[in-house]
Amino acid sequence: MGSRMTWPQIRTSDAYRGRWVALDNCRYDARTAQPVEGTIIDADDDLAELCARIRQGDNRYCAILFCDELDEEEETLAPISTSRPTLPSVH
């Protein structure tokens, strides 16, 4: 693999859509701390298989993201949703 791509480029690529993608040497969004660009080191439909290969290789500190569909509205937004569920208060 070894291609350096932005996250929007990856999400619009037929080769990665619907697959788990492992990125190394990532550049992160300062606001969301999510990867916005990186070198693709591997990809797989099966997360467990991808993780097993990553553990066996030299790239143990990579970001693994699921490549879903990119809506036109999302092209200008952060690469991954940053919303978090609200948890009930425990007293």
C-alpha cells in the first residue's frame, strides 16, 4: 500500500469504502484530534484480520478507521463525527 492520502480522498475511493483502513504517519486535526491525512499501510473488511496483521508488522502505532460513505455535506466537516453520547449523571 504505502499511499499518502487525505481522509476525504480515502472515503471517496472505491478501494477502501466499507473497509477498515490502517494509517501511519498521520496528520491530525488540531480541533478534533482525528486523523485527516496519513499513509495507508493496510486495509481489510475484517477488523480482527487487519489488527492481527498490524500486530505482526512493524506499524504497531497506527490509526485504524472505518471508511464509510462521504456525503457532499461532510466534505467540509471533520473526518469523523466528534459527537459523543450524553451520559446520565450518577450521584
